[in-house]
Amino acid sequence: MSESSMTVAGVMSGTSADGINVALVRIEKAQTSSNQAVASSLTHRGQNLPEACRGECPRHTGPLIELLGHAEYPYPRQVRAAVLAAMNSTHASVADLARLNFLLGELYSDAILSTQRRFKTKADLIGCHGQTLYHQGKPSDFLERKISATWQTGEAAIVAAKLGVPVVSDFRPADMAVGGKGAPLVPLLDYMLFRDAQVGRIVQNIGGIANLTAIPAGATAADVIAFDTGPGNMVIDAITEKLFGRRYDRDGKIAATGTVLEKIVSKLLRRTYFRQKAPKTAGREEFGRKFVDEFFRLHKGCRKQDIVATATALTAKSIADAVRRLAHGKAKGPKANFQEMILSGGGAKNPTLVNMLKQELAPLGVKVCLSDEFGLPSAAKEAVAFAVLAYETWHRRPSNIPTATGAKRPAVLGKISYP
């Protein structure tokens, strides 16, 4: 495979455990000279993403990216239930966990094959994030050692065998091995695509967990700040499922009929996680079943619609609070002026959540738009990111951003399975 041009399939399963996202991406090595400023660009269905750096923006030699196609595959109900049970269980069967690992490898293979047939394109390489079952970015005591740990399941050897091409997987441990938190890893793509010489941007993903990448105007990679802001869809989905028997609040319609209980949101925002400085990372360990149980206790006797509205507001307000702290220099890193927020992830499809976020950010002068407006479908972004990370790993280049993860140094991420 030549570095000049590769087709890479990026595969992502988020913490909401909704299913599998596959993006087919053509990646080409940028041709640059020592005095050129060349930006990454992304095209999709004839649309060009505006150049990510212009004028005097520092030189960037990253790859050029073209999105060939994207598809989503919901988990079968029983599979989703098994994944959620594995995430939340304090006692799990080793046999079931091993079987789930191999089953997800089969499902990832099927999803990639279906996407290739749909878009009549075959991948040269696959970047498969896997399904996170556990993520603990901060070291804690375990058998007389301080240990941090992460676990993404979904057997890459099966994917490599069925697709007949190499698979890069298990991206997070290499960052953690050099002192990082293993997350977030998407900031590399954010930096490649959205940095601008004049405009400071917040690139905000709202998946199960919400995470941002802050890119000041004219930023170099060392200027990028990234961290998890808190719950994205995770708490909203769990509450909607328990109260209404639905997997999620489609189009935010339930939340739109409720009243936000501001005192409860204010109480929750005083929790330690929201006040921690970046870099920081969160998961079900912070905002999973235990947090949802506490959330319900605080809402005893409240209308069901109000509970969903309050969960939605918690996501919007925690994101806005993180941006506010960045703008006032309260987060780690220099004070910066941000004019735009670019939204992606499942939460970008929730109009009630998006409108709440717009209202919160308006006083800060931050305009909210969707990554779709830049030619990158919001649901595809993370899958595209892991295609790019796989491409970098294949060429033995580091792809973590230490200022985002807290790592001591750059690291080549992932492990390669060969067919």
C-alpha cells in the first residue's frame, strides 16, 4: 500500500452502545514544501470543507481526507442489552465477556462489508475503535500498585481475517502507557480540519459522553486543549428508557414538553468532575448507572417530562460551563477567544439540546453550527477520526495530542492485526 493514497474504513461504537458507525475514507499524503501552508481538506458528496488553516497559520503536513461514504448499523436489541450489562456489571462472566468480544468482531466485519458493498469501495486498511466496556484514565490503587486501565472489546483478528486487510485497533493503551488518560483521541482530526488563522473554534462532540477540542485562532498542536465536558446523551438516554421505554428522546420531543429544574442542575454542576481542570476524561464510571440512580432520587415526585428536560439541560449547561471556563482562563492553558462551536455526534440531532446550548453560549458570543455545514456528517466524525488514526499508525507516526490526553510524549497508537 502506498502512502500517497489509501482507502481506510474507520469503525466506531460509542459509549451510548447504540450501534456501529462505519466511514470509508480516502486519505492522501499532502504534498508540502518547507515554506508552504497546506491544510487538510475533506470532501463529501461534492462539498469541500473550508481550509483549516489560511494565511499565516503554522505549516501543517497532515494528510488530505475525502469521505467516500458513511453508514450506521444499530445493535440488535439483545446485543445492546449485553453490552450495557457488561459496562455496568460489578460481577461479569468471563466466558460471556470472551464471547461478546468475538461476537462484536463478527458484527464489525458484517458492518464494514455492507458499507463496502453499498459504496462499491474496498478498504486497504481498517481502524476499529471497538466498544468501550471500561475506562479509568486516572490511576487508582489496585493490588499495591497505582493502575489506570481501559478496555475496548471487539476482536480485531476476526475483522482482519474476514476483510482480508490489516486492522488497527486498541488505540487508547499506548497513550496511557506514557502517562496519558487515553482520551480524547479525536482532537487530531479536529485540529487537522478545523483550525483557522483568524477564528477560534470549539469542536464539540456529543456522544454518550460529551467532549470538546478547543482550537485557538492560529493554533499549533501544542495550543490545543481537549477534554470530556461530562455527560452527553448517556444520562438522557438512560432516563428516557426507564421512564418512557424508548432508547432515546427522538428529536428532543419529550424534553421540549418539560420544564428544566434549575436548582437540580446547579447542584449537579457542583460535582467534583465538572470543577476539575483539563485534561480529564469521563465515562460510565462517572455518569453511568450510579449517577442516574442519584439523578432519579433528586427528582422524586417530579413530572417525567421535567426529568428528561433537566437531564438535557445538564448536558447543555455542563458544555457551556466548560467553554466559559476556557474563555476566562479557568481551564488549564491560556485564555482564548472562541467565536464558533462546531457540533457533531448523536446529540447534534436533538434540536431541544442544540437550542439549549445556543441559549447558553449566546452571551459568550459563540455561534453554534453543525459539522454537516462543513461537509462532515455529524454522525460520521468519530469513525472518520479512527480512519485517520489508523492511517497514522500504519505509517508509524504518533497521533495522540499530549496537551489533550496529558501524556508525557507523543505515541504511536494501536495494535495491528494482519489477515
